[in-house]
Amino acid sequence: MKHSVKEIVVLGMFDLSRLDRAQPVRIHNLTLGLRALAPTTLISGDRGPRRQAILRFLRTGGLRRMRALYVESSTSTATESDLLLIGLARAARIPIIIFIPDGYQYFPAIFPRAGLKMALLDAGWRVSNAAYLRLADALVFPSWGLAAYFPTAQWVDTLLPGGVKGLIASPLAWEPPTIVYVGAATYRYGSDLLLDAMEQVVARHPTARCHFITVDATYLKEHPARHASWLTVEQRASDQLASVMATATLAVIPLRRNTYNDLAMPVKLFDSMAHGVPLVVTDCPDMAAIVQELQSGLVVAENAMALATGIIRLIEDADLAHRLGRNGYDAVQAAHAWSHRAEQLLHMFEQLESGQGHAHSAHQ
């Protein structure tokens, strides 16, 4: 009888039809990276389509073909079919690694948990995570800061975001100086801080402009600068950012400091580095540590004046901006591309297959 090829299965609990959020971007790029290394099958989608895809996979003998299972878990609850697939893989002694992207439920002061629907979702999330802790061979997180909220006896590691390897880094734009922001327009993400800072930047460099990429700009509508001539607001998916980055002088990540943002590791951090664009970021510790380690940008305090000072410094010091941008680009090529994250996953699976997986990794 002919034996089927064993494959890594990626279970992504998100809809990937539009790559305009961090989780779909992660899943898409990690799957591409794994496919370059080993036979890989992706199962993803919203709850209904994903449920049907899992059942179809199982009916067609997918479990027998499965070499390993990698799960990008939901920010809310798993479905019964998700847990069925994970449970069957566990029963078949197939190596399982589960990525936990966040823990909003541990930060009620920042993410209020009011109402019956939210209570039910949170209860489902806790049940899902309890199942992950029982069924997974290893758990991976976007940062050690988040991992600390999930004490467990399993092998624990980080799986940072990555950048797309091999992009062509365009020369930085200097006229007009163009500041790029990609992400949600909210208080937590510091959108208003950036616009406040830009008013100071434009006062010194009148031709400067800000290109603001976001899914929903409602939060900005009351800001005095919302309709300023220097501000462009539009929506673009991750795979549509190249033309924007080609016009950038620098990119800004103005996260406000709080207990959640302090452990955040934004996907867009590595996106900017992959395009060779220098960064100005606020001093949220986990994000700031990467920027400082790779010398890919400036770390500033979380206020409009500090942001403006950092932006102006890069506009006025072309040598520094080029050096920081090049450092980030080189870091992605050498060790921080999605392909490197896929290699890390494959190596972890190989260790589990050989029985050499770590019993537990101390939080760093």
C-alpha cells in the first residue's frame, strides 16, 4: 500500500481573506515559511467555514497524514471542532505546538469585560486555554512578558513576529519627509499622540506629511488635525504596503504605556524593518528592547513632544536614519524573517519527535 506523505497542519483560527490584521498576517506568512521547508496544510477561516474544513480534513483521513500540528489560537474561544482536532492529534501522539497571541482577559482595566455576552466569551476563552495547557506539547507566545501570565509545566518559548525576507529596500524619501503609521486608530495605540506630534513636526518642517494606514479612522474624527493637508488616511492590507513604504522617511509606533502594551510585540515593527524603514517607537519595554537590540530605530517617551523630537531628529539626520533603516533590514534578512520563524517551529517539532523537547523554559 502506498504511504501518504506526512504533513504539518496549521490550524489558524482566523479568516485570512484579507490580510489587514496582525493574526491573519502571522498565519499567512508562517504557513508560507513552513511550506518552503516541509509539506504543510492550512486549515483556517471564521468559525463556520473552519468547522467544515476540519471535519472534511478528518473524514478524508487527515489524521493519518498529520506529522505535527501548529495552532494559532483565537483571541476568544476555540470551537468544538478545533478542540476535537487538537484532542485527536494528542491521542495519536502527534506533536502539538500552540501559539497564544494575547490575554486581554487578564487586563480588565484596559479591556473592560462587561455584559453577559462578554462573560460567556471570557468563560469560553478560559476553557479553551485550559484545554491548550493540557493538550499541547509546547506553548509559544509573541513575548516573554505575555508568557508570564500563563504559568505551565510545558515547554514555553517565544515565537516573535517576522518580516518578509528579500524585499527591496527603497531609498528613504526626504522631500517631502513622510512619516508612516500602520495600525488601529485608538487611544491605546497612541493615534492622537502621533497627530499631536505631527503638528509640532510640521511647524518645523512645513512639507512633512503623515501617511496613516488604518481599518477604521473613526477615533480620529474629532482631532483638530484630522483634515490637515499633511495627513492622508486610508485602508490597505499588509500585501499592499510596499508602495507606501517606498515613500517613507520613517515609521512610527506610538503605543501608550500600560501593563498590556508593555508586553506587546507588534507585527508592524518587523514589517517596517523588512522595508528598510527606520523606526520611532515609544518605550514599551518588550518592543523597545528589540528596537534597541537591533539598533533599528529610536525609542522615546510616550508623549507628543518626545515623539516629535524623535521624528525631527531622523528627518534632520539622514546618516542616522539610513543607518537605523539598514540595521533593521539586515536583521530581517539574517534572523528575523518569517522564514526564520518557520525554521524555529520546524526545529521545535523535530525536537519533540526525537523526545528531546524541553520540559519547560524559564521566562527570560
